[in-house]
Amino acid sequence: MTAWRCDSTVAPPVRHAVTQLLAAVLLSACAASKPAADSPRASATGPAVVSSSEATSGTQEREASPEAPPRHSQGHEAPSTGTAPPPLEDPLAQGIPTPGDLKRLDFRGGEPRVPVRLMEGRSEVTFSPRGRMRLRFGGPDEKMLDAAAGTRWTVRVTQGSPAVLSARVQLAEFRMADRAGLQAALESWREKGLAVRAQVLGSVYGIAGKVIDNRRTLLLVDEVLTPEAAGRKQAELLRSHGVQTTLFEEVRTPAKAILEVRDEAGVVVGMAQDRLDAETPDGGGFDVRQVEYGVGYSFHGFEDRTFRGALQLVVDRSGRLAVVNVVPLEDLLKGLVPAEIFARAHSEALKAQAVTARGEVLAKVGIKHLADPYLLCSEQHCAVYRGRTGEAASTTAAVEATRGEGLFSEDGRLVDSVYSAVCGGHTEDNDVVWGGAPDPSLRGRPDVIGPVGAIPLPASLERWLTTANLPAACRLSSFAQPSKFRWEKRFTAEQVDTRLKRLGVGRVQALALTDRGVSGRAAVLSVSGDQGATQVRGELNIRRLFGMLNSSMAVVVAERDAEGELTGWLFRGGGWGHGVGMCQTGAIGRAEAGQRYQDILRHYFNGAAVAPIY
């Protein structure tokens, strides 16, 4: 199945079987979005940086998710109305993309290929083809090197120079439909004396009579700064307005380097400017030595891994070497799904995970890693991916059984099929967790097996958290972990004072979780101290303040000694993760109770239906 895109030169009714209504929608979207010829490449990067010494681009997980490294789809600046252009022509249709190209998925060949970063910041990388290899050096002469399977090659970076970046502070993110919310935020910040602007990210596609649209609008401070100065601006906004922010980076001057290719004897056999493309025409793939993983986590390490698809060795933003796996989407899922769910889980739960993961990949295209030579990374920030090394027969079967399937709402739009580990018995509304407009497919609901009956609901959160034998799918699953379904976390008063020092309220005297959603998850933390009071907004921001609480479905209680002196704080809560969309452990429980994957997804995504994308 093929797709019409905004950069097509022929109108959709002529070129593809897209309905006239859909064609009109897409043409309207394209007409409203002409990209500026000199727009810089951009990167929407992750969690808030609160001091100049900590100012880095960071990563953003949506459970992160919201928050991750940079990519090549382009952000487009828009007026306050929120209109903006989609990316330019995608080179994926012609072959492996280059660092200077804008990237987004192209369905014209059917299944799209996805550039996934395996690692970056390397001085050299060693790899071996598992079939006959063709290595392309690029340049006007298009030099190539053919090599046998099993040969070993090392690419080393020399004469590297980093990219020159500028940055704006990102204040908020809005769904495209939430024009009222965007306008209100624009006016609110302008009333506070801050110059702000809207910028649209993402793409819109028509395929198989359906719309794949992951566009959203960012609210940015209009001041263009160095990344270091932007970090200081973030700290200032946190102190003055209690708002956690992210950085939106733009590449002003691309990184450059010479890449040397050495054979097993260490002899230089060729050089390339900025990029090398390696492929195995027989589909054998590659072994890559010492792939770095878990960067920034306690499990950080290196591992030899095997990958399907092609390799791209390219200069990253630091002027060093990045390794990118350009892999068909279905093969990507084979190495991704087993890292997202227990491979031993019920097959219907694995199929549900495969469909949601496929939708999550498509939803992230053009949103993350905007200034880097890849679309996604292989870490928690995007999706954990170990290639063929991480594949399991059970999850591969689930991917193949659901090949090309996505989840679509009643109006034919691809659902942003997010998921979290344990919902704690009740899922949550998207707008409570991430703000913006409510998504009809992401409504929180009780996740119990059987009739709700007289069980308490999270509106009475204390009672909800202490109810015994709650028939929640994520408690009844054979993979359930009691310590994630219900939990406690205790902090001393000194620990809380240290963690919240950046808020500038002094010694903390009172904490309150408020603005709760239907699951009891809090969107606001109110903090009072002996030097002032403030609020922290955002479910994920609250959790991060306390070393990543399992969830914000929690109550907080002050603990005092016999004299009434404050000694600490106790958080008592339920669930593990943001709780929006599919509960992974609950999906296993539902599958074990006899539900098919289509029924599981219909429950978690408010009646959405599984349908083919390609």
C-alpha cells in the first residue's frame, strides 16, 4: 500500500485511491504549511534542565513517554494561530538518508524503513557483514567497496568539528486540535511579559483511506539563545514561575568529519565526508561490536549485537561517530517488542503490544531527535531496541501475526497508542498527564475484570488504595508484581528539602497533591516552605522531583516525632507509570482471561479498532 504526502507532485485522487474528503483534508494541511527555505534543523529535547551547570539537551520520555537524542524531521515555526508546514521531500524513498536531509517515513514502497540510532559519540566502530556487503562512500564519484561476509571493518572519525546549535526554551506542547488551549497559553505568557511563539512538529499522511497525523504545536520562548544560556533561562523560569521546561534546539552549522575505513590489518582503504552507507543485498544484516547501551542508567554497558537491515555510519552533532540502523518497520518491531513486554506472556497480549508499539513508532516520527541523523534512538527515551540479538520467537510471531496493523479511532485517525507498565486498576485521561486537549481514544477507565459493581473508585483515593482483592487486570495477571500495584516510598525531611531546593521555598513545611484525574493521578504538587510557596505542574515533573515515583496516583502524608517535629514524608500509591492507554500487565491479565488482542485494545483505547496501515 502506498501513501500520498504533501510533497507529492500529483494530486492524491489521481495518484492513489484516497477518498476525495481525505484528499481535501491533506491538500488543505499542505496549503497551510509552506516551509521556509532557510529553516534550520531542529531538535525537541527532553526533560527540564534547571541549572546552567546541568544544561544539556537531555531526553524526553513519554512515560516517559513524554521524554530523548535528535532527529532529522523538521520543526516549522508558526504564527499564533498554530498553522505550520510539514517536512520537505524524504530521501528514504531514494535510499538511506543523509545527515543533511530532512527525514520522515515514506510508505510508497509499502512498509517504511526507520533510521534508528544504535550509539553515538564514538571515535571508532567495528562491524562485520553477515552477507556480501556493499559499502558506499558517497561523493560525486559514488565510490563503492564490495566485501565478503564475515570480514571485519573499522570506521574511525578524524578532523571532526561539532555542530553549532542555538536553542529556544519550550514551555508547553499542544495537540493540533487544541487551538483554544494554545491561544490561551500564548496570551497568558505575553501578559507575563514573555515573547512567545508557536511551532508545529510532525507530519500528516493519507494511506489506505486513513489519516496518520502526529502533528502537535510547541509553545516556545521567542528568544534565540546558546544552549548554555537557554539552560540558565530554564532555571530562571522555574524560580519565577514554577514551570518545568524543555529545550528546543536548532542546528545552525552542521557537524563535519572525515570517516576512515580500515580493513582487518588496520590499513585505510577509503575515506568519506560525513557519511558511509553499508548494506547487504541478500538481507544478511550486520554484527556490530561493543554497542553502547543504557547511557545514563545504572545498567550502562557494552554488548556485541546483530542487526537486520542496513547501517549508516554518520557524523553526530558532537563531530564524532554515530551508528544508525536503517531497518524495515516490521523488523524493528521484532527487536523492540520483547524489550517492552515479557516475551513469555500470553500470545494475545503480545499481539496487543505489537500493534501499540507500531503505532507508537509512527506517532514519534518527526517529533524526536529533530537535529540528529536518525529518527529514533534505541534507548528508553524512544524505545528499547536490541536488533536481532533481542528477538524472541514468541514476540516475532506476534509481530508477524499483526503485520502492518495499527489502531484507529472512529474517525479513521491513527491512535497515539501509548502504554505503561501497571495502571494500578484504573487508567488515566491523556490531558491530565500531558496537558492539552482531551483525546477521545485516551480516556481513563476502571481496568477491572468483571462488573465494576460496588468497588470503590479513585475519587476516594485512600479507600481505593487500601481496598483488598481489587479485581484489577494488572493485579490478577500471572505477571503481576504486588510492589508495583501498591507501594510506599518514604523520604526524610532533609531529603525532601534537598530535592526541592531548586524551588526556592526553603525548608518544606507542607506538600499537597491536587488536580487529580479519574484514576487519582495528580497533575499539581503544591509546596509550602519557610521562605515561600509554589506549585509544580505535570505528572512526570512531580515524579521526577522524588527520584521517579512509581506514579502520581498517590497520597502524601507528613510524618512527625513525639514532639510534633516534622521528620519525613510518606508517599502511598498505586501503579507504575503514567497510566494512559494500555496497561501492559493488565493486557496480560485480560489475555489470560480469554480476551483477544482486538478486544484488549478496544477496551484500553475507548472503542478504537485494529485495521491495516499497509
